[in-house]
Amino acid sequence: MENSSPNHTEDPNKPTHPVETNYGAHQSDPGPGPTVNEPDNKGAGQAMKWIIPIAVIILLILWFIFFRKDI
């Protein structure tokens, strides 16, 4: 399901706006802003690699201690 207005249409033949460098001069019809390229060398993946296995081990220990039924 898309979250787009059914009344909105764009002309594919219309040229796109260039990247905006002077917003004050084009406030009435601005172009897209420049993109920001940031390195992803300290992402959450490094932390999740350690947090998830430790959490699973802790939960397994708790399950074996408190919730396992004796046979």
C-alpha cells in the first residue's frame, strides 16, 4: 500500500530541478537539497553482534532456572 495522494501527478517529460545551492534566491520553487554522505564505520551492527548473543544466553539461563518444568 502506498502513501501517495491519488491527485498528485508528475509530468515525466518535465526536467528535474538542479541541486539547491542558494535557497534564499529560490524559496518559492526550491530544488532538492544536497545529499550527505557519511561513513558507516561505527554502526549499530558492531554492537548488535555482541548484544544479541549475550541477551540470548542470559534468557536461556533464566528459562532453565525459573521456567523449565521438572520431568
